[in-house]
Amino acid sequence: MNIKDPEVHRMAMELAALRHTSATGAVREALREAIERQRRNLREGVGEQLRDLAARGRALDEPVRDVDDLYDEQGLPR
């Protein structure tokens, strides 16, 4: 990879110096950390969505027993 942005190049070199490694090593590790952080955020987001959905389901006055319970007489969602 050829980094043509001077600011990105400077940042890679600074990170390399701070971590006592090469620019390639610093970028590799920074990318690994960013990917893991993004994956963790996605997993936590899905978990939060599932918790919200479960809470909404518990809040229903009447539980959904059948797909027909999801729609009214005109076929619209309840």
C-alpha cells in the first residue's frame, strides 16, 4: 500500500515511533484494533436491539400466539 496523504503518513510514522515498531507494524496493529472494536460495537448493537425487542414483547398486553395476532381485520399491522 502506498500512502499518498501526507497527514496519514505522518500519523503512521508517529504511531510507529510511539509503539517502537515499523510504520507497517503500527498500521497493521491499528487496523486490527479498529476492526475488533467495530466488531464488538456491532455485536453490542445487535444485543441492544434484541434486548429492546424482548422488552417490547414483554410489554404487550396480550402475547402473540399466531401470525394472525399480528394483523387486524383489514390486514394491517396491529
